[in-house]
Amino acid sequence: RSDRVRHFDSFENDDFRSFTDVLCRFLHDAESKVPNLQIQVACIAVAGPVNGQRINFTNRDGWIIDARDLQSSFNIARVVLVNDFVANGHGVTTLEDNELIVMQ
């Protein structure tokens, strides 16, 4: 098990018709750096409310992410969708003292 980042990329939403297209591209690009890539668990932070592990973006026409669909389409054992602010809140709890700055 390794918690280091193995592949990082960023994409312009306007270049894709759906989140599934983005994920396909990411996985394709990652395979060159991570041979035999097999995702067991995925946690995806999304900008919007998550209802029943599904989000329908109001600002991206046709962009719907459903955790169960991702599990079956990409053979991932578990997919969890969380609101992006919730994800940031969890991330803050992992910071060391030297990574914190008090702003007033």
C-alpha cells in the first residue's frame, strides 16, 4: 500500500461531454506511469450536493455522476462521492502544525 500520489493530471471540463469521459482519459494517461493500474476504492469530491451517491451538476449540461455506475463501468469495488467542502474539511484534519497559518 502506498499513499503517495502516483499520477496527477488536470483537465478542462469544456473539453469533455461527461465526467466518464474525463475519467477514461485520466485512466488512459495514468496507465503509462502505473502499469496494471487497478483501482479498489475511489473517493471523488464534487462541487455540489450529493444525494444518494449521485450528483447532477447544474452548471455542466449532461454531467451526472453516479457512484454505482462508476463501480460497474470501471470495475471499482467501492466509489464514494462527497461534497468538495466536506472533502476539504477532512483534509484539514491531516495537516501538521507547521502547515497551518492563522489568518485574522
